[in-house]
Amino acid sequence: MKLATYNVNGINGRVDVLLRWLEEALPDLVCLQELKAPDEKFPRREIERAGYGAIWHGQKSWNGVAILARDQEPRETRRGLPGDPDDSHSRYIEAAIDGIVVGCLYLPNGNPAPAPKFDYKLRWFERPQAYAKELFELEVPVALVGDFNVMPKNLGV
DNA sequence: ATGGTTGCAAGGCAA
């Protein structure tokens, strides 16, 4: 299985490139971030025509995530992470496809640091970590994919 | 120290 992730920075501004890439790369599963479009403006038809089923969690102007599956419909298992009912950002969507649970994540950028936005990022980070433990305990195949906005170590810059 | 880019959407924000 070929699983890909792509921060599109605007699904409608990038849809031609996305379709060309789907045709060339033929990924089985695609996690998209930064749709920057509300649900009703997701280019469902174009993506269907390219041979992909899709689920999406959009938002006007910012954020927004989607999962595409080649020749099938992703079965949505969750939208939004547990732990904060007031979270209005569309940053997580999850589906079951071919016996795998696929989580598509777009973690806050958090720049600049230090600043309130960075604090927000660190707080937000707690929920995917807690939820990942829940998923792990299910002992089913899971792929958590997306734009984590994180580096493996401090470069000291 | 400043200017440098892009997308959304209609001015400024987020990245």
C-alpha cells in the first residue's frame, strides 16, 4: 500500500496539481492538510473523477484536512480529536480503509516562539499524544499521518 | 535590520 501526505496550502488553489500528482503517483491513500476551504467548497467531483473516494473536515480560510482512497470510500471513524469540545480548528480526521485506521493530522504551526501561539501548540500537542495511546491499545494497524509541524531534535538555532 | 512568498478573501492573518 502506498500512503502519502500532502500539505496542499489551499485545496482549490492546488487542485490541478493535486490531480496531476494523483494520476502520476497513484497513491492508495492520501492525507491532505491545509485545505483552507469550507466543507461545501471541497472539490469532491474532480477528485471522484480522478478515481478517489474522499472524506474531509473543512474550515473557512484556515486548516482543514481530508483523506482520499483510490477506488474506494474511506469509512470515517472520527473527526476532531477528543479532549477539547471548544476546539474549533479542523485539524484531524480519521478513517478505516482496508483494515487500517488512518489518522490525518495537521498540528498547529506555533510560530513565532516564544509567544501565545507556541503555548497553544504545546497544549494542543497533548491531545494527539493521549489519543495515540488509546489507538495503540486497540492493537489494530494504525497510521498517524500528516503535518506534525515538529522536528526530531532542537537544532539550537 | 529589512525584505523576502503564498492562499484565502477582501484586509490582514497564518504559515
